[in-house]
Amino acid sequence: MSTPDRLHLAARIHFALLRRYSENVGVTTLLADGDTAREALWVCDASGDNELMTLARRFRAAPARRALMPLAPGAATRPLR
């Protein structure tokens, strides 16, 4: 699961790339961190556009997943009621 900040940044990158370059990079594609996501972030970096460069930097810095809270001892073995 992505953090809300990372999701928000992915949406902003999506619309900024769409507006500036007519490139439709999906939010889920950006969140997947695959080759297409890396390429989109490289485009942001190389664009010379302060907004895109800042969004790419912040996206990379945002945690990809929330840390899971450890269960209390024995919690996984208790039946659900």
C-alpha cells in the first residue's frame, strides 16, 4: 500500500506530464516503480521544469510503503469472533 503522500505526488506527476507533454503515465504505473515509472521520473528530472523536478525528487523521497505494526504475541493465532 502506498502512502497518501506518494499517491498524491503520483497524481500530480501524472497530470503535470499530461499537461506539459501529452504523456499519459498512469498513477498506478508510477506507484509500481517499474521501468516506465523510472523513465517518467527521468523525464521530470530532464524537463527543466521546476514543478516536475521537485515532484520527482519528492516522489523518490516519499516512503513506498507504510511500516506494518507488529502483532501482539499470539494475536495471529486467536480466532476471530
